[in-house]
Amino acid sequence: MEVVKETKDQNLTKRIQDRIRWDKRVSNTDVHVMSRSGKVTLIGNVDSNTKKLAALELARSTKGVSSVENKIEVSGNFQREDSELANLIRLKISKMALVGKEFISIQVDNGVVRLDGTVSSKQKKAQAASFAWELSGTVDCQNNITLLTDSSQSSSMNPPQSKSPLIFELNPLDSLTRSQLAL
């Protein structure tokens, strides 16, 4: 089996692509990177100048880059086919660690993304929406993902026990006192 050694140009291209992948201002699916001898060319289509400038900033600030030619085009009415947008979001979500009862479904209609499903954390819910928003062509994102509660994850043999809410009152004559409401 032959081992292919990565060239300096391939390494530089990969480092820039990785930086774009982890930056939420622009999507790596919108921007393609090529490099030769430290000279980088950015190609793609985005829906805002902010995304174009973010890609340029990320490329310029990468060690080993001597110059950047930015051929990214900005189109205020950039559109993607709904199926393409759904597939790109599905690809990004497939890399999330969804376990147990967690799932996310994606529907796209005229660039409006609708996310449904159930996840275990607010971070996962926010991450799924950020995948949609970072893609050029997303018009709106309706995040209808719900959070699994501890009771929905545990067995139904242990019903949640009700607790009275706690209220802290500040009494000007005393220090902080605690009172409990009986509901």
C-alpha cells in the first residue's frame, strides 16, 4: 500500500478549509480554497459581503499564506435549490453526536428551513440552527427542536415529584430571608 505524502500546498489548503469550517460567519460549502506556493485563491458564491470578508480574513491570517486572491462573488438574491440546501444541512447534522432518542428532521421550502426533532441539550439545538443560518441561500430558519427532559429520558416508573417554588424576599430590616409558597 502506497502512502501519499501531503504537499505544502495541500496542507495549507486544508488548514484554511478547517478554519472556515469552524468559523460560524461563513460556510465551507460556500467557499472553495486553492493554494500554490503560499498564494491562495478563494472561489465561491455567498449571499453577503460579511461572509466574503470573513473568508478573506481567515485565509489571510493563516500561517504560510503570502497572498490571497478573493474571487468569491456576492449575490444579494443568491438562492439554492431547496433539496440542495436540505442536503447540505443534513450532511452537517449527520456529523453531530445524536444518541438515544435524539433526532432532527429538516424541511426546506423556498429557502425557509424548518427543523423539528428532539435533542438533549440547548447547545445541540442551537448548533443545528447555526448550520442552517451559515449557509448562503437560507432565507429563514424555524427551529422547532424540543429538548429531552430528564423525565422523558428516564423510565416512567419514576414520576417527577412536585416541589413548591422557592421565593427569596429582601426584608429591609433583616438580611435575606427564605419563604416557601404552598401551592
